[in-house]
Amino acid sequence: TGFDSDNSSGDFSEANHKVAEMLDLDPHQSNRTGKHNGETEIQENGIKRHRTSLPAPMFSRSDFSVWSILKKCIGLELSKITMPIVFNEPLSFLQRITEYMEHIYLINKACSHADPLERMQAVAAFAVSAVASQWERTGKPFNPLLGETYELTREDLGFRFISEQVSHHPPISAFYSEGLNKDFVFHGSIYPKLKFWGKSIEAEPRGTITLELLKHNEAYTWTNPTCCVHNVIIGKLWLEQYGTVEIVNHSTGDKCVLNFKPCGLFGKELHRVEGYIQDKNRKKLCVIYGKWTECLWCTDPTTYETYKKNEKRGGEQKKLKPSEDVIKSENDEADDMPEVQDTVQFIPGSKLLWRINCRPPNSSQMYNFTSFAVSLNELEKGMEAILAPTDCRLRPDIRNMENGNMDVASKEKERLEEKQRAARKERAKDEVEWQTRWFHQGTNPYTGTSDWLYSGGYFDRNFSDCPDIY
């Protein structure tokens, strides 16, 4: 949900299978290896492995201050502030949105369950997992250029994804994903509303997210929680998510209400998520609890209430043993970061819904990327001829930053911003309105609110009328 310069700016077809084959990525497999020069490695079964490292390590931000930029801009709309490239990470916001799909196995679980309650539990876990990759990701993604796109086909994970920057003012990103087995459709639009509070930056991701489980003829909608970046003036930047997320099953009337709790005094509630699933008659069916940075559990309401009563009386609590990665990251927080006193309190009899994937051992040198995020910008041989000319992988400022060429990346960023500015002026002069290519503005069929809907046809790969934005 980055901010950048205002002065910057359907059907399945055989063509889809022309895209480079991807690897088998098991979310619970930790012994992945690969070349560190950006190339892919061929496994014995012929499947390609994604890269496990970026071409160049993260550029140090220690000599730069976000406050030195923002102190001149208090009261201004943050989308109009030009930020030095050093505060970026080498991904476009369109690629950041694609990270929703990292835990797609949860959608697959929802599709496989016959019980609507279990389907809602899986969908709730997916909604929480969608923000988990933001943990410790304090670098801002590049603002997409108007008309920029990103596609990702993962035959191993069973989905394909397409997104487009459909508006620059306000900045709106639209996305659409579908299961290769025609079992689900996942789509939505994101419009980050940014506020600067002096010590922190708050990003409210407006826009509706919709998940359709085609086999069950069900549709779920929700909006992500608010994300806040703290210690903008001094100290180590850190993130929290807070706010209420309501997931509605428009077929059954069931609803899941998740409360992403604000940090609170002494960091007691940091990262905590608590909520419940209720039926159309508002009867609580189960309680959900956990942390969006760690894991999510569910239990029946009676067990939960009994546990809470015992907790108030000082009864014994059984803690879930955290992983070494979680302990290390939480203990290493800098000044002004609330100290985390414990991890998730496990309630006996609870069912595990989701656990965060372990990050690569060198993640701190790669912008705290997950293994999934590391692979998003790789450009395999032959892909350039297949991708749309507007795809993020072809964007020169992001590509140069990823390769460690910071000076070139900064110059390319300025060039692209100027090109976008000039194109906007030319359209204004000729009184021509921008035409989106793959999405159109319409009405969400389940909420009745304004939304951006996929027009179809992208995977037919007719890119003859795509704009020249790079």
C-alpha cells in the first residue's frame, strides 16, 4: 500500500499453456534450493524451480530518513509525494496484490469441504493469510503506472492471475484470478486511502474482495484491515494491522467477523486476531483466534468462553510453542516497538486453520520477502515474447533496482514518471479519456457497490493494442 509521486504517475484457452512452467512449491516444504543468479534449475521430474534469492541484496536505508521527506509534506495527499527509490522494494503494487495467492491451498480446502462452516473457516484463514506477507515489509512497492499489468500462472498451484492499474487519480488496482480446474474465481479492486499522522502512516485498503467457490455456488466478500507503518520520524519502522473485517457468505447468510486488534499498551494485543462465525440467525458457530503474523485457530464458543473465564481467574494457560523465526523476529524489535510478551495462547481442543510459511534464511537481505515474493519478478528466458508489453517484469526501474543498480533505477523511475505525465497532458490536450484494457467499471453482483470487473480475453494473448508505458 505504498505512496508515490502524483508527478509519476475469461475463458480458458490453450494460449495460457505457452507461459513458462512453474515449480512444485509445497507451503510446508523447507528444503528448497536453487541458483542464486536469478536462473531456474531443472528438477529430475522436469519441473522448474523458482529462484530462492534476488540477484542483489537489499540496499541499506540506514543513511536515509523518511521523515526528511515527509516533514515537508504535512497536510498534503500522500499519493502526490515523490519518495526516493531507496524506500522502495523491487516489486510493483500489482505484484504485492498477487501475494494474496501465496496460501491458495486454503481456497482449495474451502472448495473440498462439504460443510459450509468448514468452508467459511478456510475462507477466513485465507483472508488473514492475505495480509501475512506484509509482516516486517516496511519497503513500499512501486506505484503502478496507468495501464501497467501483471500476470502470474502457476500450474503447480492451480491458478492464474491478472491485474491492471485502471486509474491513477485515485490510484486503483484491479485483479482477477481463476482456478485452472475451474473451481474458483477470486477478484476485486484496491484503492488505498493514505493518511499521515506525523509519527505514522495509515493505509486503509478500500475496495471489495470477492471469492466465488463455483462448485458450491457460493460467493464471499470482504475488505482488508487497515495497515499502519509506525516510527516514521525516528526508530525502526514496524507494521500493524487493525480494524474489523466482515466476511459474508452471500449464499447461506453466514458471516465471519474478525477483529484485528490495535497494539494497545505494552504490546499486549500486537498482531492479535479474534472473531467468530455466525449463521444467518446470528447464532455463533465457532470462535477464531490467533495472530496474523503466526497462525489461526478455531474452537467452539462454549470452550472459548470457559477458557476466558478461567483466564480471568488466573487459571493455567497452555502456550503454543512459537517457531525460532517468530521468537527471533519478535525479540529483535528496536526501540519504540512494543515488546511482545507471549505468542498465541492455545486453547485445548482447538483446530489449526492456518500457519504462516517460514521465510528464506536470507529474507532480511531481500526486503523480508517470502519465498513466494522472491519469485514474482523473475523473468525466465522466452517469457518476454509471451508477456504483455505492460507487464511489471518489463518495467526498467524495478528490474534495475532488483539487480542492485540503484542510480539507473532512480533515473528510469524519473523517466517513466515524466513519460506518464507527458501522456496525460497529451490526452488532456486532445480531450481523450484513458481506456482500460482488461477491466471495466461496473457493479459487484453480490454487494451492489461499484467495482472493477474483469472483461476477459487477456489469456488469448492479443496485445496489439496495449499502450506503450515503458
